[in-house]
Amino acid sequence: MKTHLASVRTTVKRRPKRGAYDRETINAILDDAFLCHVGFVIDSQPFVIPTSYGRDGETLFIHGSAASRMLKNLANSIDVCVTVTILDGLVLARSAFHHSMNYRSVVILGRASLVTDPKEKEKALLTISEQIVPGRWAEVRPPTTKELKATSVLRIPINEASAKVRTGPPVDDDEDYSLDVWAGVIPIRLMCSPPVADERLPPTVELPDHVIEYQLDQKA
Amino acid sequence: MKTHLASVRTTVKRRPKRGAYDRETINAILDDAFLCHVGFVIDSQPFVIPTSYGRDGETLFIHGSAASRMLKNLANSIDVCVTVTILDGLVLARSAFHHSMNYRSVVILGRASLVTDPKEKEKALLTISEQIVPGRWAEVRPPTTKELKATSVLRIPINEASAKVRTGPPVDDDEDYSLDVWAGVIPIRLMCSPPVADERLPPTVELPDHVIEYQLDQKA
């Protein structure tokens, strides 16, 4: 197993101390989110599209309609960049110049390939579902053969990647610490509000544990 | 002023009803966030990098270190794609297949150019700062000439763009509405926790209004 995922292309040039290339750091960030931005090129024009993902070992899975332009293009084994960003806070410094953000991000370079085996496809869809709402898959109607055919799943190997992380307080110029300016961090995270039941839901259907417990989850 | 920002390249093909191309819808989404993902191509490899932005009229500004590889590349008037995504909720359907997300996203295609005029540059930095923490700029030490030189600002015209929006409850197959499966939406939003003062902050410096008021802001 490759454990160091750096390459010339993924090495963090600006603020190299914020860069990390070990699989453990990269996986921990990937597992704290489920939304990524996928970059790809068509006729020399870059496109960046948000989509959900799931990680299984050293593979990232994304899915979408088989009719999707993005998925059709990606299935042609073109170069992609998958970026995951978690915003953790606003870093308010004493000077405008030293303002920053606390964040954890991962950039993966690679080529996507179509998952064609039906068993692997269903497992990949389960992986994505579990990444977003753990426990949900087991309680809903599973996909029919027709629905599986209408869904494309792509795998992207996590082999060339980097993480970039900033944490902690602002770092100001020495002479600015005496300024009468409030400085610190505003922590930020994705939060859930109480679930809103579908209006067509019979009153006999109770809120399941996997939805109740989701309130405390800080994923995204 | 161009008010309809569609092009062949930005027209939403999948679920065209979710697409919008009017400046008002696009601006409203851009103004509810401050983090974007910028896509660009180097040696046919796409890269997607998260960064903050500010909108002023029909222009989006991004900034970074003048030493940044991304900003140096973008300043060469290459094609870029700027994507802004706001996640509003998880849509839990009765079938695995009909699960979805509520979101608002904008995709802008264009070419970035370097802001060289010092006055325009400082105004653009103010625009970005106000987009992230309104009221902050006026209370901090402004940038020095040296700091301004160390900062690159790029402008991206908002002229070819699309928005994509999903709202509302799950849409299930007719026969699935009778299933004993909870369905609905888990609303999601970025939230702030109470600000954490820098340890080196003198106790005499009080929390300013623009930080106190930020607690209620739902931006991101």
C-alpha cells in the first residue's frame, strides 16, 4: 500500500508547512466530509462541479445519472482533480493582511473509471450513502435493476494527493500585538437543524435512530 | 448590462428545471457565500483550489499571495471555472435511488485578469473582506504598500454563468409513498460557535459589534 501520496503536481508550494501527504491525514479529512468539487477539462475549458462521494479504502466513489454530461465525460478516463474542503473557522488578525481561515482540504489527482460490475456498483452506492447518512441504506427501498442501470458510478484511486491544513490563532506582526484590535477565531462548522418530515409521511412512521442521531454529527 | 448569463457551455443539461441564468438569482447565491472552488488547467491537468472571494457588481475578486502558483497561473489570462456551492439540506427519500440534496450553486466561466491599479486593488481587498466579515476592514490595521505588493488580486467577470438550485421535499415513486420509511429533509447550514479570543489579546480589548453580530449570520 502506498502511504505517501505526494507528487510534483500535488506538493504544496505556498506555506509548505501546511501540507501533508500521508494516507492517514488525507483519509481523516475525506471521512469528515461527503461533498467534493470535481474538476475536469472539456475542449480546454475547465469545469468544476459539486457532488457527493464515499471513500472505501484507497478508492473514492462518485455517482450520478447515467445521462449526466459530467459522468459521461469522466468515464472516458480523463484527468480529474477532486477537492474536498472543510471550513473550520475565520481567523481574525489585527491587520487586514494577516486575516486567514482555518480549514482542512484534500486535493486528489487521478483518472476516473466506470464501475460496471453490478455487485461492485451496488457496494459503491452503499459506500456513498453510508458516508452521507450512516444507517440510512438498510432502512430504505434498495435500488431496482432499472435504477442501477440509470445510475453511473465512477471510481477514483486515491494515489496522488495532498492535504492542506490550517489551525490555531492569528499570527500577527510583532508590533501589531499592541494594537487595540480584537483578534481571534470564529469557529465555523456545518450544523443540522431538526429534520422536517415529508408532508405525505403517515403520522405512524416514527423518526428513525439514524436521523435522530444525525443531529450531533458534524460531518460535511 | 447583460442580464441573461447562459451560454452553450453553462446551460444545465441534467434536470434543466433546476437551472437559472438571470443575474439576480446568481448574485443572490454569490452573496450568501464567500468560499469558491477555482478550476484551472496546467499541462492538461485540471486543478481545483478553494479560496475566498468578494463580489462587486458584475465582477468577482479573488486574492492570494503574489508568490502563489495558482495566482501566477491565473494571471496569465487562462480559462477558469469558479464554482460556489451552498449545501442546504439532505433529502431523505423512501428509496435509495431518490435520495438527493438541497443546494444552491453557481458556475462561472471566464478568464481572470490581474488588478494592477493600487486603488482598485485596495478596493477589491475591501470587497473580499466585507464579503467574509462585514465591518471588519474598518477596525483593523490597513495594508501597507509592501503588503499590497505581496498580494495579488484577480478579477473574473460574471458574464457567462449558471445557477442550479434544488429545494423542497423528496420526490418518490408513487408506489413508494406507502412504505413504512421515514422521509423528509435534514436542513444543513454553516454555523458559528462563540468567538475564541487570541491568547495574546489584552483583557481590555472588548469584543466588537461586527464579531458579536456575526453569530447570527448564515453566510458561507
